[in-house]
Amino acid sequence: MKMLKKYSFEILIAITYIVLFILFPQKTLIAFKEGVILLLKMLPIFICVVFFSSFIAVFLSPKTIQRYMGKETGFKGVVLGAIFGTLIVGPLWILFPLFNTFLKKGARLAVVGAMIGTFAIKTPWIPYAAGFLGWPFMTITVVLTLGYGILEGILMEKILKHYD
């Protein structure tokens, strides 16, 4: 019973695929193949993030994480988290284990929230985007997204007080 509860989402997806395969075998096979192709494309990024999360978990002490991302860092830590969020690349869903590692090591919820909030900005891509959209547009986008990410992190921490 515990196993069913733990893997209920995965079981639901499997049941959905079985029902769809019975109703629409051709389309379901195509969807399954597309899913496998997507998984294989994402696997290298996923493996890199797992290794990076493991590196942080083993080599970065809670003291180090707390010094730069902990409760005592105040607003400066949230801004640092927002800036760090702009440097992270890859799909967000793969990065959740990394964010969880930060939280377990003592990072403030506000810092991790700011990272997630500013993840939309990809610092290396800003000049590329500016080539299409213009520097004024990109500058405003970056400033607003950084501000939003910082605000998001602070609000998350205030709303989810039980993490403290």
C-alpha cells in the first residue's frame, strides 16, 4: 500500500497509457516513442545535474552554503540567489533536486525561490536575444525578472514559514 501511494503518479500514467493504447494503439505508440526520444535527449542534462547536486551535497559543507545562502545573509543572499538563478541552464524540472540539496544544506527558502524566479533569464543568451528584441527591451526584461525573482523568494519565505 505504501508503494502504491509513493508511486501513484507513475501508476496513473501507466494506466493512462494502457487505456490509450487499447483505444488508440497507433497514436499511443507514436506518443510513447516521442517520450522515449525526449527522455534520451534529456538524460545527459539530467545526469549532469545529478552529479552537480551530488558534488554540492558532498563537497560543499552546510557551513559554506549557509554563509552565502543562509538566514544570516539577509537581502544580499537573496540577490546572490537571483543572480545565480540567471546562470543556471537546463530544464527547470531537472534542477529541483539541486534546489532541494541547497535547502537541505541550510540555504534560505527565499534564496532558492529567487533562483527559481530568475531562472527564465539566461545570462549567456542576453546578447543573442537583444539582437532580435533590442537592448532596451532586454534590459527592462532582465531588471524586471530579477526584481520579480527577488520578490518571489522573499514572499515564498514569508508564506511558507514552516520551512524555518
